Amino acid sequence: MAPQRPAAGATVNAATVVDLGIQACEAYDRPDLATRLKVAKRRLADPVVHVVVVGEFKQGKSSLVNAVVGGTICPVDDDVATALPTYVRHGPEPTAALIYDEDPPRREPIAVEDVRKWVVEHSPLVDPAQRPSGVEVRVPRKLLSAGLVLVDTPGVGGLGSAHAAASLAAAAMADALIFVTDTAQELTRSEVQFLRQAGELCDTAVCVLTKTDLYPYWRKIRDLDVGHLRREGIDIPVLPVSSALRSRAIATNDTALNAESGYPELVKFLTERVSGGVSGRLASEAAAEVAAVCTQLEAQFEAERAAQADPASARQVVDHLSEVKQRVEALKAAAARWNVTLNDGIADLNADVDHDLRRRIRTVTQEADQAIEETDPADTWSEMTSWLESRVAHELLANYTFLKDRATLLSEEVAEHFREASGEVLDHIAVPNPTPMLAKAQVDHKIELAKMKIGKQAMVALKSAYGGAIMFVMLGAMTGITLGPIGLGIGLVMGRKGLRDEKKRQRTARQNQAKNAVRRYCDEVSFVMGKHSRDTLRRIQRQLRDHYTALAEELNRSNAEALQSATEALRRTQAEREQRIRDLDAELTRLRTLRKQAMAVAR
């Protein structure tokens, strides 16, 4: 039974190519290869394009998401900030759900009108012990129907807090990044630094300048921002927009006002560069899978044809296929080179990631010790804890980025040994948000930070003064010299010195307590992070092992069927061989045509 093929001259898209490939696999009784293509078909049919909206708090991120989809989805408030990520995606009816970070992720439906109560800062509904990781809102919007998902990220704390690391982690897993800043002032140093880091994690990004309706000099700010980005070597588009004008244009159906709002350019960026780019990539990957399957089936039929066409050399073909069978079976063995490389690589990577984490945490601890030495924790402890959480969060993110980069290199090395690319396996190596790990460890506030009150200081000074005065008065009495007034003066001096020494002693004690608190915090974070890293690497190892084992099984079956067909060719009559050759030529023609069509789509 031969697979169907489109009429000559017909335009073939990725979905059609994959369907033809699945038909071919089923016709040739290769359900293993069909399963591989069905996975590609599911990804192609339901693409998910994540666009993460990030920036300092109170810059108009939520207003921008609302303006893009043309509705009030994300809460906008002058007094509170967004504290939970909000995922806005397509759905037939408006619905909302809480997302809990479990395996698999758990969704708990809520009313759409209750979204604001959950996502705003200091929400009374959020239980710290069971805090949701985000809120998902589905709305019927054409712009989102192609799989576009807009992610409104938290703005609490700004880019100088631990939330910046959370935003960078989200950017690392995003298909595109929208960086939001208003036109009240030019880009700050922290914003430029954030954009540089985000650009290293996400290839597609745009800088959106909001609130152009409020600031008449927004064009000057835009030009300054473009100059800053150009000097830093950051090549991304800069688009000025006004959410207020966009909302008014939608309400009044005013095309000219909509164009003035600047949003048509942003929507064009999302539909063409983001959605179109991801759709093209998925189509290319799916078509490449079809081409690989066709190549494998062609090799199977070509081996059989060679045996059918020349019975004299059929024995050589069988011997060759037998040798190939041994090599393919060796690929499934634990001693296979790719498997050894994978196991050794994971072990080395575990050690390197752990060393990198310890080095980073040690650097943070040294910086914290130096800062504590130069200040009094009684005056700076709240600022110190905020700095420490932000600094550690960024170091955890850098450590995970290091893990992902090294894991990618390891997979490529294993692929070279296996002579097959890894494909979709690397998509599962995520750069997670480090802030939940920080929530499991707290900077110890149970340290004595209170300074001496006025009464205590007076008592310490009086005690030292009294002791000094008594000592000198008694000395004068023993020597017969009257030291009354002088003794009192000396007592005052010693009282002042005693107070100063006691303040110094208490400050040193507070500094030591603060250093110990920092070390306990960093040790707890290292403990949690180390476990998470080891779990991640074990998951990567299993994914790569299963992926390549499945490929070895596919190759083994293709070779086994070719070997069986070649062996049977030795027992066929001349007429049977000629008929089988005609059938094989027809099948090979169909497969080659399908492979060419797939390669054309992949390009």
C-alpha cells in the first residue's frame, strides 16, 4: 500500500508534508516513525508563542497588554503593582485560572472579574504557603488565535530587585521580549544593563516607549534612547506608543487615532516578526523530521532493491546489512560511545555547575562582609537584605544560564557521536525563575540590631565616670594630694571613653551577627539550588538517553527489515524479482518526491 501524494505542481505546506509522511509510515508499517511525526504535527497544530513584557514598575506594562488585545485584562492601578505573572492567550470564551508550579502544572479556575484581586501586590487572597506561580486569562482575540501568549511580568521592586532575575528567567524562555519604559525620562543605566542581559537570552526584542500622550517631548527622549542603545551595541527597534490613544481609538473605531497611538507598528512586529518567525521555525523543523524519515525509509528500500537487482551480489548486501545491524545494536549498549560521552559529560557538568555556584556565592558573601564592615547593620540591614536577595537571584540565574549553555554543548557532542541532531530535546532545558528558591531561604532577622538608647548610654557613661573618679580620688587620699576637681574631670574623660568602647563593642557584635546571617542565608540557597541543579541535570540525561535510544531503535528496525527483504531476495524467482523491483522503484519515487517537498518547506 503506497502513500498518497499531491498532484503535480500543487503547493505543499508543512502540515500537508507531515500528513503525507505519517501516511507513508503507516503504509510501510512503521508506527515508530509515525509516532515521531505525530509529535511534530502536534507542535505544528498548536504553536505557543510567548511574548514577555518586562520593565521597571509603573511604566505601563499592564496598560500595554490591555491595549494590544483591545480590552481590560490586566489590572492597572496607580497605587499598587503587578505581583504575579499574567498569561493572556486565546480562548473561545473569557476564562481565568490560577497556575500552580507542580508537575504537571495545576490550574484552578477563578472568575475573570477576580483576576485583579489575585495579581496585585499584597493581595489578601494569596497564601504565602501555597502561592500560585501565575494567572492565565483566555480571551477571544484574533491576534492571539495563532498561539500568541502575552506575559505581563511583575514590576514589584523594579529592575534592581530579585524580580529582575525573574524577568530575565522569563525572557530566556520567551520567543520575543517587549521592554517597556515611559517617555518621562531617557533610559537609565539599570534599564540599559537589563536590556543587554535580556538580549543575550532572547534573540527577538523591541523597546516600547509608553505614555507619549502625557509628555510632549517624547521624540527627544526617543532619540536619546536610540543613541544610548546604539552606543551599547544593542540593536533593537524602538517604538513609541500611547495606550490611552489606543483605547480611545478602539472605543470610537477611529483609524487615524489608532495610527497616532503607535500600536499598529507593535502589532505588525508581533504578527510578522514574532508569530510568523515562530511558525516558520516550527514548519521548518516539522518538514526536516519528514525528510529524515524519508531518508531512513529510502535506505531500507534501496538496500532491498540492490539485492533484488543483482542476485549475485545479494549475499554481499546481506553481509553488509549484517555488519550494520551489529553497529546499530551497539548504539543501544551502555558502552556505546555516545552513552559514555553522555554519562561522563553529565558527571563533569554536575561538578562544574556546583563549583560555579560555590564561586558565585562566595563572591556575594565577600561583598556582603565588606559592606557590613563599612556600615552599622542597625542602620543598613533592611537595605542589605534587599541587596542580598537581588544579588543572589542574579547569581542563581547566571549559574542556570551556565548550566544550559554547557548542556547544549554536551548534547551537540553526543549528537556528533550518534550522527544525528538532538532536535526537540534541548527545548526542555529551561532557565527557571530563581525567586521561588529564594523564598525557601530567609535572611535571618533574629539578630540584635538595636542600638543603645539614651538611658543605657547615660548609665554606661556614668558607670565608667564613677569608677574613674573614685580611682583617682582614692589615689589622692593615699598620697595626701587633693584631686577633687581633677578627679572629676578625669572621671568624665573615662566615662566618655567607656561609652565609646561599649558602642564599638556592640557594633562589632552586630556586624558579626549580620555576617553570620548572610552566611546562613547563602548556605541555605546553595543547598536548595544544588539539589535543583542536580535534578535538572538528571532530567537532561534521561531526556537525551531516551531520545538517542529511540533513534537507535528506529535505525535497528529499518536495518532489520532491509536485511529480511534482502535475504528473501535470494529465494525469489526472476519474475518475482522484476515485479518487486518495479514496486520498489515506485515507492522510492514517491519517497524521494516527498523528501524534496519536505526539504523545500524546511528551507
